[in-house]
Amino acid sequence: MMNAVAPTNDLAPLAAETPILEMRGISQIFPGVKALDGVSIRLYPGQVTALIGENGAGKSTLVKILTGIYRPNEGEILIDDQPISFPSAQAAIDAGVTAIHQETVLFDELTVGENIFLGHAPRTRFGTIDWRQINSRSKALMHQLESEIDPTIRLRDLSIAQRHLVAIARALSVEARIVIMDEPTAALSRKEIDDLFRIVEGLKRQGKAILFISHKFDEVYEIAENFVVFRDGRAVGQGKLKTTPQDEIVRLMVGRDVKDVFPKVTVEIGAPVLAVHGYSHPTEFRDISFELRRGEILGVYGLIGAGRSELCQSLFGITRPSTGRLTLEGQPIEIRSSSDAIRAGIVYVPEERGRHGLALPMPIFQNMSLPSLKKTSRSGFLKAANELALARKYAERLDLRAAALSVPVGTLSGGNQQKVVIGKWLATRPKVIILDEPTKGIDIGSKAAVHGFISELAAEGLSIIMVSSELPEILGMSDRVMVMREGLAAGVFERERLSAEVLVRAATGNQ
Amino acid sequence: MNRFLKNREILLVVIIAIMVAGFSTRAPGFASPGNLANIFNDTSILIILALGQMTVILTKSIDLSVAANLAFTGMAVAMTNAAYPDLPLALLIVMAIGIGAFLGAINGFLVWALQIPPIVVTLGTLTIYRGMAFVLSGGGWVNAHQMTPSFLNIPRTPVLGLPILSWIAIVIVLGAWFVLTRLPFGRAAYASGGNPTAAVYAGIDIGWTRFLAFVLSGALAGLSSYLWVSRYAVAYVDIAAGFELDTVAACVIGGISIAGGIGSVAGAVLGSLFLGVIKNALPVIGISPFAQMAISGIVIVLAVVFNARAEKKAGRIILRDRAAPEVSA
């Protein structure tokens, strides 16, 4: 099974084995974005192929093609050397492709068994749903996953990890030969990851081909045989992990010098601007204290669920802390709502720009002026000319690409939408700007631009809190880093002491 | 979207024009200026109510109680007029608007403070307000002979060729346009419906915005109540029964998105006129009254289907937005 093959970017040596599934020259084009550009990959029976790449590299698009959600603009898919197309999600399932998604799509109000067999429930000979079979087969599937969850309990009563098992059981309830796992470990603890890997080993023994998407290298090396690296929609390298050092994969993944992506400018750090004392929330975080100085970029790092976003939202007045004090430039302040925060000069650029950031049907300039309406209005009346002037100023500054400022924000590409969100908050002339995952979901070119811009803001004397899950971004941009773990501040590290290892250790609690 | 919306509104104008032209081949004089002015006058109340409904819908809510509000307030105003004929009309109108606004505020308060879904709140108050009208009147009618002449005649007095009723509608249309495009409240309404979370993040109090929208809708229902009672010269419990659905239909036909955040005053007005033309044309071209309701219904469904298709086109833009993060995740 494990032929020793030299690392290579060439497909030829791998061709010695027979792939179950092959994708040739797949391209997927969205308006304004070429998400995939002539990608070819192969999946082999009994082997795990790791798909590695940064956010925006096209991994999820590939998954959507394989599961019949998107139809590629170019290229072909072969199963057992037979060309095949997936006109629908059902067609992909029929062809034996199943996927376990990053965010599992399950139904809280249905039982475990119903969730597993939704859409393909076994029938009795009268055509009604065969509950006995659903429950017995669910039980067998859960047993196979070394779990004894009762198939008749409702999903909402399960923990996140248990739900994940249900999602896996659902994926395995169809006769699948190709299993796609899209960042399956993102929300799991180390023990749960070990359990998951045992399941994956079991699937390998059954001869299934597995596409494993992750950007955690240790996991990839632990579980996968082959790798494919995506960058900017292209497959830039593939081969055997056994003979490929990690550095090589990082080089392929980033494809450029770290310096270019993180144009950190050394800025004179000034006096303290914002001081947080003993901030606590009933459930999300406890006893957080830190100080933020003029011109400083404070990185906030931690795993998903560590309470980072919740902390930032409470600094912005969206959720209220139970205890804690806040001082801004030496003056104690109280923030009860987002309009209090905006007035005080604290703004928050949310992580999910679609959900929290922009009203998509509204024109660009109206989105930009929304938090600044008091400033652009004259004696209580809206002044479109002022709003346009404001929008034009920040559009120019951020190099926003749009046909006109009066077009709806929904027509812009992801990177440009992010610029509108940032512009709208800069227009309020804040003192403190909180950036929650500022480059999540945008391509690497726009990333460098956003980073450059963050540095510029710091140089102008703004104080920045930057929440990020991406280590290179935290390492490259921060003056100091606060690491959060399970709602607590696990440590604050000065730039000189920063290293990936230190931060990961603090974030995971592995000393 | 602006250009697209304008196109849609121009499209509606064209469709209405074609309908008028078509009907006038069957009923000569249908397209005469006098008859068109009549149709506009007939539709005035619907236009006023649809503008209130539209403001509520923009904030991702719905007001099903407008017609019941109209019935209760109309009854109260008519009974007051019958009992105290000496009260000046201006006072009665202020009273109508005030009662309507108060009933709207009850809706708004329940939606805002108790976080109950608007459709549930207004379904409840719909029944309550009509029940209150029954309690108030004891099931009785207020007939024309009990009302004062000025109460009955002022809305139909022609000024510059149009009855005052039509002029009131025109003033309300301009006012609604001003409120929705020139006041921060209007912007807050669009933002609250377009993306409630983003609105909260931008410092907009969406609860308060919805409350104000309901108050506005209630106030317009109150104003309409006087206009309605005066126009039909009678007040009883069941006036305007089911009319709330006409206001929703007018909005939907006019391209106001039921999901909130999208729509224009011109759209609501044209949607109302569309319904007004059909209602006026069917009897004229000799369609049996029994078939009329069914035919209006079919036309409304067709308009909604057409709208859904148009929204799908807009949906592609939304899809692109969805595609972008997905590309990256």
C-alpha cells in the first residue's frame, strides 16, 4: 500500500497505483473569482490524501464539486477510469462520494436515527418508513464508531463531539467508497481527535479512499499517506508525506516570503489607550485584564471556543459583561450598547462580514455611512452628498474596486466587501479598532493588502486588537499577543518572546 | 439594485398602462382622464395603508392588524361624530390618527419588548381590535344620516380637479418618500431589514426602529379609518375586513421584499394602483361579481410569481456573495 516514492510535483510516480477517483483539469469560476484553476487530483483506495492549503486556496470549492453542489466550468471527474458528472448532490452520493462537512448540517429537533437516514430512510414493503431498521442500522453504525449513542434521542441533547459522530455516521450510512472529511478536527479535543483517527484507520482498512482536509500539520502527518497542496486555486504540489519534510509543504502552501504577506511596520508605541480590568461574562470568559497602547497591535490568539470573539463583542457592547471595568484614555467608561462603543471610539469589524457586517441589498455608500449617520446628517436629515463624500474618501483609501458607490454591496467580491466593512468603521474615526479574523476567507493577495493597511493604521496612532486563528498572521503582525484558553487569559507575550510553539502551548494548555 | 428596481418600477408602469389600454378596448372611456382620476381616488386608501405596511415590512416585520385598526378607529371616530356633531373635523382627524398610532404602538411594543414574532402579535391584535370595535359599537352601525355633512363631504370636495381624498394620498406618498429616504429612521428601517445583525453592530436600535414602523403604520391606518368611513358613509364592525391582505399584496406586487430591506415608495404605490385598476376594470368589462374575487386572486398570484422570478435574478448576487466565502473556507 505504501510504495516509497520520492516527493515530487509530478503525477506520474503515483500513477503506479490505480486511483478510485480522479479529477482532471478542474476549473471553477465565480463572478470575479477563479476559485479553482485546472486542478488535478487522485484518490487511492485504502489511503488518506491530505488536502492542504490556506483559507481561500479553493479547498472547499473542490469539496463542493465532489459532492455535486457546484458544477465545474472545465475538467472531468473519473471514477474507476469512467468519466462521470454530478448534476446533483444525490448523483454524487449515488456514485459513492460522501462528505463530512466542517460545519455539520444536522437537525436539532430530529432524533439521531432520523438525522442519519434523512433523505434515504429504509422503507417497509408498504412504502412507509421502517423505523425498526432505522434504529437498528443507526445503532450498528454508531457501534462501528465505538459509540453507544441511543438512536432515538434528539440531536439537541448531544454534545458537539457526539453530533460530530452522528455526522460521520450519516456519511457512512450510504454505500460510499470515497469519504471527504472537511476539517473534521476543527471543533474537537485531542482525545476526540484520537477517536476520530481510529475511525479513519478503520475506513482505510475497508479500502475507502479518504480526502482529508486540514491545515494542522501534525494531524496530517499522523493520518495521511498522500498530500495535495492548493494555493490560490491551483494544485501546486502533491506526493507522499512520508518522504516530504514539513518545510517543503509550508513553502508550497505559502508560496512567498512571509515578509511580503506581513508587512509589519515598527511603530512607536505610545501611552495606554484602553485598559480592561477583570472583565467577566457568566459563561464565555472570566477575569480578563489587559492594556492597549497607542499604535499597538495586540494579537488575540486561541482555539475556537476560547472566548475571543465573545470578549470583543462585549467590549463593543453587543453582549454585556457581568463584571469588569473599562477605562479609555484614563477615563472610566461604561459601554451598554454598540452605539455607546461607537461614540466612545471603539469599533468592531466582525468576523462574518455577511452576517454581521453588511446589509447586502443596500448601496455601498449607505453601508459605509451607516454608523456615521449622525456626522453626515444635517439637523436630522440625511445628506446623500455627505454620505457619498465620506464613502468616496474611504473607498479611495482602501482601493475599493466597484462600478459605482451606489451599487449594492452584495455585488462585490469578498475582498472588496471586507474593504467596505473596514471603511465603514474607519469612517467613524475610532481610537480603538477590533478586528475579528480580518483576513478570513479572502485571497492571499488581498490579505497582504489588508495587513499593509493594518500596519498603516497602527502607524497613524490607532490602537488595534486583532483576533486571529492564523498563527502566521498573529506572529507576523502583533506587538503583543494575549492567548486565551477556555475563557481565561492564558498569557500575554511580548513580540520578542513570540514563537508558534509558545502560543500553541499556551492555547492548548500542553505544557 | 437601484437600476434593477427602477426597471421593475418602469415595468410595472408599462404593465398597468397595457392593462388600462386593454380594458379600454372593451369599455370605451376606461382610459379617459376622468376615469383614471376616479381609479386613483378609489385606490387612495389602499395606497396610504400600503405605505405603512411597506415601512413595517422593510424592517422584516408584518402588520396584519391594519384593517382591524381601521375598523376600530373608524367606529370610534364615527360614533364621536354622531354623538358630538359640534366637534371640529380637524380634532376628529387628529383623534383618528392618535388612536391608530396608539394601537400601532401596542403592536410595536409587543414586538420590541416581548420579542414576539410580528406575525403572531398582529394576528392576535387583528382579532382584538375587531373585537373591540364590536364591544364599542355593540354590533350597531353608524349610518350616513348620523354623520355631519362636513364629516362626509370634505374628502370628496374637488380641489384643482382632484378630490381632497386623492390629495391626501399624494401628500402621504411624498411624506413617506421623504421619511424613508431623507430621515435616519428610514435608513434604519432599510438596515434593520437588510441585515438586522449588521444594523445592531452599526449602533442602530432595531427594536426601536420596528416600534416606530408599527406606530407609523398604525397612524396611517387611523387616518385611513376616517377616510374610509367618510367615503362609504357608514361604520360597522366588518368594514375593511380582509383589507390587510390587500396592503400586503400591493407591497409584494410593488417589489417590496417580504424578507425586509428591499423596496421603494414608488413600488408600493404602483402595486396599489395595479390592484386598483383590476378591481375597477373587472365590473366594467362585465365579469360576474362571483368571478371577480377569484380573478383578482389569480392576478395577485401571477404578480407574486413574477416577483419571485425577478428576486431570483437578484438572488444570483447573493449567491455570489455566498460563493466568495465558500471559495475560501
